[in-house]
Amino acid sequence: MATQVLIPLCPGFEEMEAIILIDVLRRGNVKVVSVSKSKEPVIASRNTIHLSDQTFSETNPNEFDAIILPGGLNGTKNLMADPTIESMLQSFHKSKKIIGAICAAPAVLRKFQILTGDDPYTAFPSDDDLALGAGGRYTGKRIESYQHIHTSVGPGSAFEFALYLLELFEGKEVMENVKRGLQLPHSV
């Protein structure tokens, strides 16, 4: 059975991160479901308009193997303010299911104490600390993995992160086949 991944879309999410993750993972036959609070269109960080596959109330997190959070400053703030997201993340963390976050979104993991103490993570390099005083140790790497938690730096690393996760979910052969079809520069 294919891996099933949940990607929440909150107003202000970073389009490139969410869409590249959804697209690349689906190319690798991962079942990706985007979710939002309502059936209304979600306006992303660059004012593009998106429809999620389903709403939070229609979603049973227990059916999923992983959750991946796209960043975007306002999208991250909205993720941090949503008790449903916190509940989902705590459930995934307790079950040691894969949790991913890119750009500003690792701040959500820090705020909800999924990353604590000296746990390594990476994120968009910024002076704005959305989870001020929360734990975790910033490494500045393009992708950082710690136990079942995987983080990445931002829109420019979205393809790398998506391919990294695809290999984690479906193996190197599937990832390489998808990567060939994307015609990315050899450096990615």
C-alpha cells in the first residue's frame, strides 16, 4: 500500500513548498491529501487561490503515515494558532509517524514541543523567531533529519526536500525515476 501523507493548507501558506511537495510525492504514487479548515478557497502567500482535497473535519489522521507542513510566514502563524493542527501533530509525534516542515514551519514543531532541547532542525534563516524561547537547535543545513522529524530551509529547497521524503517513503528507485522525469539540474 502506498504511503499516505497529509499536507495542511492554511491561509498564507507558501505555494511553491506545498505544491512542489504535493506534485513530486504524487508522481511517486504517494497518496497525498491536502486539508484546510473549510471548503472555501485558501489564499496562499502570493495571493494564489487553492482548494484543498478535504477539510480537517473530514480527515482521520490515523489513516496517514506522515504530515508535512509547508511554510510561509502567515501560513506558519495560522498553523501555530490552530488547535486541530496541534492535536494532529501531537498524535503523529506520539506514534512516531513522520513529520516534515519546511521554511518557517519548523517553528510550529518548536512551539508545540515536538522539537525540544537540543533537537537539531533547520528552517528559513530569519531574525524573526516565531517560537521565541522554544527548544531545538538550528543547524542551517538544507535538510535536517532527527528521528522521525524532517525539516528544510525554504522554497529553493522544495524539490530537494520532496525528493528526500519520496525516497524515505517509497525508496531510492521510485525517487530516481521521479527525479529523472522532473528534468532538474544535476545538482539537485
